[in-house]
Amino acid sequence: MKKSFLNILTIAMIAFSMSLLVSCGGSKTETTEEETVAAVYACPMHPEVKGKEGDTCGECGMALEKVEEQEGEHMNH
């Protein structure tokens, strides 16, 4: 009887572990080169003030807005 209980418990633990592995690894998505480059944010009133999402302008306090890259304009680092 103890062996049966241990076998059932072992099988249940293996099944649970497998379900965790499947659920964690199954949501990987591919990213394009454009998505890996950090977005640039700038102040609408002071375009020279740049930062990241959630930052504010040091000149006027406005929230920085995402700057769309224009054709022919590339960030080279």
C-alpha cells in the first residue's frame, strides 16, 4: 500500500513539474530588430530633452512623448 501511494505521489509530482515547464516555456515570441532598439522619448516643447518612457522634461515638466523615427533617420551607436 505504501508503494502504491508513493508511486501515485511521484507520478503526480512529475505531471505537475511537466505542466509548469510547458506553461513557462510556451509563450516565447520573436522580436524584430526595430523592437530591440530602445524607443526614444522627447519633450514636445523642447525636442532636445530626451529620455525614456515615464520621464518628464527638465525644462517645463511635461511628460516626454515617444518620437517616431523618420525615414532616412537612423540611430547609430
